[in-house]
Amino acid sequence: TTLPRTVGPAAPVAEDTVALTRLKTITQYYVVTAFLALLIGVLIGPLQALNYGGINVYDFPLLKALLKSYYQGLSLHGVLNALVFTQFFISGWLLYLPVRDLGVRINLRFAWFTYVMMTAGLLLAAVPLLTNQATLLYTFYPPMEGSPLFYIGAGIMVAASLLVAGQVIWIWWQWKRAHPGRVTPLVTYMCVATWMMWLVASLGLVTEVVVMLIPWSLGLTAGVDPLLAKTLFWWTGHAIVYFWLLPAYISWYAFVPHHAGGRLISEPLTRLTFALFLLNSTPVGLHHQYSDPNISVLWKVLHMFLTFLVAIPSLLTAFSVAASLEDAARARGGRGIVGWIRYLPWGNAIFSAQVLAMISFILGGAGGIVNASSTFAPVVHNTAWIPGHFHITVGTATTLTFMGIVFWLIPHLTGKRLPSMKLASAAVWTWFLGMMVFALGMHWQGLLGVPRRAQISATGSDVYRDLPIAVPQMLTAISGVILLVSAVMFFYVLFRMLLSPRVDQGEVTTPLPYSEVLSPAGEQLAQANRLVRVTEPLLALWVAALLLVLLMYGPVVLGLVTDMQPVPGWKLY
Ligand code: HAS
Ligand code: HEM
Ligand code: CU
């Protein structure tokens, strides 16, 4: 009999060799560090939700001892969740997958080095964050100024992620040289494209931190130009959302069909999606700066159109992944136009986490299109609508997907078992419910004019009480409580699993869940269809991506550089 064709290598079940065990340990370190950051970050979230429910808890003595201000808490929340959790998880995930996919040996010392470097950066940045010396919010816009340790630590963290990117691209390149004429396997393709995108995207942030913020915070320069710094920040700041999203897409394409019992529809289409993200993720950042002066409307409008264009690979994903789910449900006996949905394995938390994440992203994506439309942007910009938007993108589409992944990844890496599928499911469904209620409350308040990043519950901010916000405030407060309960259940399951003894060989009981595929890409480039051949030269696509971002950002940045208005720093905390 012939095995069904999957998106993975022919024999994904491997022996636990010494090298494989070590690779698994490194991956586990990345993933556990990520979730420790999320644990602390997420505990602060409900306090902020209560604030947007009109309830001020920041004067309680215990809390006052821990957090100097609402803004210290908000800085910790944003940095730990959106920057630390994501980066550590993704670095482990997108290192492990291509190494296994290509079946190669890697330099494990180098892999350990990048982990240690990233963690050192995190610890360095954590000191000023925890001592209220870097209360700058996760966007750290100058002229707000923090301790140099914060910028240096953040810089080291990003540099470490670039080394992981380099290692993955290197092993792919070695594989290409050893296998001329072969099509890059799908999972590796997606990982390499994502890392290449991140290398183009991170240039803005690296320049901002290394050239501007570190010398300035060390007192070597007298001031910085806030608009130039902010523009470089958003060069990276929009594309970073795809650095958070694409690792979830990798799971939705390659693994979710397997959990559902169906097939991936098309490898060539999946490759097209990632090629489009590589090209188009970065030159769109000005949609965060519609209201900023000194940047011409022409460039803002160009970035707006490019933003609409970058929604297309997500729409391709929506239809393609939905078709995989329908395929799975019909194979399980599902019938009817929508009736098939009931036949999906909703009781499996690995599956439900990721599909609920997708559903949240339908709404999150739609909100993104609203934000990107320059006519609507002034209504929603800097209001509570925006946190509403990103808690159902990064806070659910990404986070809930990663939660679903660890339910199989930890057993796979360690040979331990998920202690309770019921509790895992309860955590997943309450996270989804909590975030949907949160998003409703926050979008609604935003439309009524409630600003983001504001301690509106503090005495003295009575101005918002005159708005008709009682109902959305109540929804937001309730959502914070639901999410707290959800987080407690999730972390209980996660840590019970991590602390339990190893029961079997993870490779045997929980092999990599590669999906079967309906339209494979084929193995030989010469026989592959046109789309496969056009998307294969990733290095050329990478160069094209770099040129496109230079074209779309070069004149804007140059204009700001030739007209710099350096200002001294502020300490507002
Ligand atoms: Fe966004 C602000 C525009 C996507 C995150 N965004 C933010 C901020 C964050 C963020 C953190 O144009 C705040 C930054 C700050 O602090 O100031 N965003 C977009 C657009 C998209 C988008 C056009 N955002 C994301 C993703 C994020 C994220 C992804 C994180 C992971 N965003 C903006 C704009 C702003 C902004 C403006 C600035 C606002 C302002 O004024 O400050 C697009 O990429 C969205 C495309 C998505 C879709 C949806 C596809 C749906 C899929 C699911 C299918 C479902 C299935 C399930 C298959 C078109 C793929 C079926 C189920 C069955 C049961 C059958
Ligand atoms: C901001 C609540 C989880 C990322 C906020 C705000 C609230 C909130 C109310 C707005 C604060 C303001 O604008 O003043 C929560 C709750 C959570 C949660 C209740 C769940 C228990 C997450 C997760 C992520 C995340 C999982 C990402 C992985 C962020 C970011 C900000 C934010 C980046 C913006 C910080 C800033 O403005 O500098 N959160 N959140 N949150 N949240 Fe969450
Ligand atoms: Cu954006």
C-alpha cells in the first residue's frame, strides 16, 4: 500500500537520538519562557479591563506596592504579551519546524547561544520595566525617555531573533545546494519566507534603536527627532503583526486539517500566500501615521492601497482553510450548506483553539480594513476601538492558536500528556468568549470617543462619564473577569502538564501532525506547475521585498532625515 501524501517528509516519525532530544529541549525552553512572559502579562490585563469598565483598582494597597502606575502596568502588559511572548514562541516554533521538516542536523551550540542571548536581552530590559524606569508603553515613542538598559535589552532580543532567522535560512540554503532541482518542502517554505520577511521588516526598528535611541539614552546625543523615530518604528511595527500571524497560519495550513481529519487544499496556493506576505508586509506602515504631520498625503495614500493589497493573502487563507475544514467535516459525515460545521471535532482543544482563533480573526481583519481606510481612521485612531481590534488579532488569532499548539507540542517534545482535555477546552472556549465580549465593549467605547491608553476610571476623569458608555463599560469589565478565569485554567493545565512525568516517547504517541494534501506541489521543480516554479526562488523574492520597501519608505525617511528637529527627552513617570 502507498502512504497518503502529506505536506511533511515521507517518514515523520523519528528515533529520539541525542541530537533530536537536544533540539527538543531548546525548543521547550523557548516555548516555556514565552508562556512565563504571557502569564505575567496576562495577569495585568483584567485590571485594565476593569479600568475600561469604570472600576479603578490601582489604589488598592497591594497593587500600589507592585505597580507605580496604570502606565507601568500597561507597559509591562504590552511588552510581555506582544513582544516577549510572541518572539520567544515564534523563535522556538520556526526553528524546530524547518529542522524537522528537512531532516537535517544543525549547530545546536549556536541554537543555545541565540536562546541565551534572547533571554539575556529580556532580563536586561526587565530590570527598568519592573523598577518603573521604562514606563514608555510597548511602542516607546520618544521624546519619552527610559533607561538605556531597556533599549539595549530590547535591541539584544531582536538581534537574537535575527540570528535564529539566519540559522534557518542557512540550513535551507544548505539543503537547496544538496538537493538541486527539488521543490522546497511546504513547511520549510513557509518558515523561511516568514523569517525573510522579518529580516526586511526589522530594519526600521533596528535602525531606530541602534542609531537613535541607545546613543540618546546614554547621553551621547542631545536629542532625537520624534517623527523620524516613530516612522522607523512603524516600518517594523506593522510588519511585526505578520511576524505574529504567519506562524499561526503555518499551523492553520499544515496541521489544523490533520487535527480536523481533512486535507490541505493546495500547496501551490499556500506558497503564493507566503510569497505575497514576504513582498507586501512591510511597505504599509504609514497607515499608523495618517494623523502625523510632515509626511505627504501621497505616501499615506500609497501605503493605504498597499495595505488593502496585503489583505489579499489573508483572504486567500480564509477561503483555503475554510475549504480544508469543510473537506474534513464532510469526510466525517457532515451534510448541508452550513450543517457540516457541527461535525468538526469541537471537543478537541487543539482544534477548537485554532478554529476559534480563526473566527475571531474574521472580525479582527474586518476591523483592520476599517482602520486602514483613511476616511474612517480619524474616527477610531487612538480610541478604545484599537485595543478592541488587536485583542482579536494578536490577543486571540495568534495567542489562542499558540495555546492550541502547545497542547500537542509539549507532549510531542517531552513525552508528557495533556492532563485534562475538558479543562483545556474550558480554557479555550472561555478565552474566545471573553475576547469577543472584550472586543465588543472596546470597539463600542471607541466609537463613542473613549480614548485608549487612558486611566478613565481614576477620580478626576469624570469627563467620559457623560458619554452613554454604561453598557459597553459593563461588557468590558465582565470580559476581564471571564479572561482571568480562562487564563487561570489555561496556565493550570499547562504547568500541570509540564510538571508531570514523562510517560512515553513523544514521537510515537504525538508525531508531528502533518496534514494530507489534495494538490501537492510535487518534488521536482522541472515537473512542477508554474506557480510552484515562480514562488521557489525565495532569495529573489527577498531582494524584491527589500527593493519595494526602499521604494515605498526611502523618500519618506530621507525627507525626515534632511529636516531633523531633535528634541530633548521627557520623563513622565
Ligand atoms: Fe492591525 C493597528 C490594519 C491585521 C495587530 N493592529 C493594530 C495594532 C495592533 C494590530 C497590535 O490600517 C495597534 C498598534 C498600536 O498600538 O498603535 N491590521 C490592519 C489590517 C490588517 C490587520 C488591514 N493587526 C492585524 C494583525 C495583527 C494586528 C494580523 C496581529 C496579529 N491595524 C491596522 C491599522 C492599524 C492597526 C490601520 C492602526 C490603527 C490606528 O489608527 O492606530 C489585515 O492584515 C487584516 C486582514 C485579515 C482578513 C481576515 C482573514 C480571515 C481569516 C480567518 C478565516 C476563518 C476561517 C474559519 C477559515 C482579511 C484568515 C472558518 C470557520 C468555520 C467554522 C467554517
Ligand atoms: C492593552 C486587556 C491579553 C496585548 C490592553 C488594554 C486592555 C487590555 C483593557 C487597553 C489599555 C489601554 O489602552 O489603556 C487585556 C485582557 C487580556 C489581555 C483583559 C486577557 C486576560 C492580551 C494579550 C495580548 C495583549 C494575550 C497579546 C499577546 C496588548 C497590547 C496592548 C494591550 C499590545 C497595548 C499596550 C499599549 O497601549 O501600550 N489590554 N489584554 N493583551 N494589550 Fe491586552
Ligand atoms: Cu498596521
